[in-house]
Amino acid sequence: MGTEIPLAARITSLADVFDALTHKRPYKAAWTFEAATSEILASSGTHFDPELTKLFLALISRLKREHRDLDHFLGEAARASPFIQARGKIWDTLRLAREEYQEQFNRSVDLQR
């Protein structure tokens, strides 16, 4: 492990595993907050950067105390992020371009008939 792995990847790994554990999947039930944080702590030093794990667990525990519905809070924060908003704009632009292309294609097919 160590610092060969970029910091952003190490942070994302913690957040991704926490999200995966605490949400229902077709193949598993959602874990409780306590079970998920215990699993992450147990993986500190092997799967996760120990210092980041300590910081992540402190932050997520504080957020859980401050926000009654942690999942809702994190979802709202994600939707408000500039990255997610930009991704939505790109998606909308691509969707509109595809619809315009499809309309042009349909018109050209109609003209050929």
C-alpha cells in the first residue's frame, strides 16, 4: 500500500466501500452503520490507508450524529456538487444531440421513400 496509490483513489475507496456496505444490493442486504464502520476499521492497514481510515470514521461518525438521515444528507450533498451538476449538463447535451441526430435520420429516411 502506501502513497503509491493516489490520495483521491484512497479516499474514493473508503467512500465507495462504505456506500456499498450500507446500501441494499440485489445480492445482499444493507449493513448497519455500525457493522459497516467496524468492517472498514478492521480493514485499516490492509485494504485502507490507516490515517485516512481514522479521519473517514471520525467524519462519518460526526455526520451521523449531526444528521438524522445520513443517507439523505449525503445524497443531497452529492447532488449539489459541481461535478455532479456538470455531469448532468453533459448528459443532457448528449441526449439532445442524439435526439436531433435521430430526427435528422428519420427525415432523411422519409425523403428516400
